Amino acid sequence: MRIGHGYDAHRLGGDRPFVIGGVKIPYDRGIFAHSDGDTLAHAIIDAFFGAAGMRDIGAQYPDSAAAYDNADSMGLLRDAVLKINKDGFTLEYLDCTVIAQAPKMGPHITAIRENIARACGVEISRVNVKATTEEKMGFTGNGEGIAAHAVCLLNE
């Protein structure tokens, strides 16, 4: 077994849709990013690459490459799963936390879990997603950005 941890953060603002775990969440602010800015998907990808001993998301999908401009992060997640599977790894369990003061994630958690499980090719019971605020402290608490942590367990 291998354990991986991923973290990602993005600044809020702009006119992009607010997408987390492949779900477009109604909100008056978008996410600044080179891709679609799906902070949770990016954290998951980094957790997978970390557990597999691979280079990080920035090395695999560089933001300097035009091919990843406005990229669909769920597509990147599916590709990351193919890469780790090719190296002999399979996902046993994934636990994630989204950190944002707003919008509220609770109503969207089931859809987010379903999207992630589908992209990873696993049952939803192997994917957990939680959300928290930071009680109006720091960049997420002040509404300046969003962050996500992901921890995965891969089987060799």
C-alpha cells in the first residue's frame, strides 16, 4: 500500500464558473486558474501522483502548456488514473476536504463524490468528501480563495 497527500488552492474572482469535483456550483465569483480551476480535482491528482512516486501535477500538466488552457480537470483526473494504473496502482480509498467560507458545499457533496468515483473508476464507497470553513480566518475564511486537501491509499 502507498499513501499520498495532495493540496491545492486557487484565488476567487473572475468570470470562470465555480467548479469543484466536476460540479458547477452557483456562486457570484469564479476561480482564477489556467485550467477550469477545479481545486479538489487538482489536490486528488497530486495525491495520486505522490502515492505512485511520480512528479507533481505541475510537471505532468504544466500551466505553461497551451494544451491545458481551460482544461477540464475531471479529464485530467481520468488521465491521472490511467497513469497510475499503468504503473500498477489501483485506488483503495480517497478522503478529501474542501476548505471554503462560501459557497456552502454540503448540498453538492453527493454529486461531487459521484463525479470523482466515476472519474476514478471506483465505487462511491471508496470516495469521501468533506467541507469546512476556516471561521473567517485566512485567505479561505476571508473569501479570497478556496483550498482542498486529498489523501489517498493506493494498492500496488
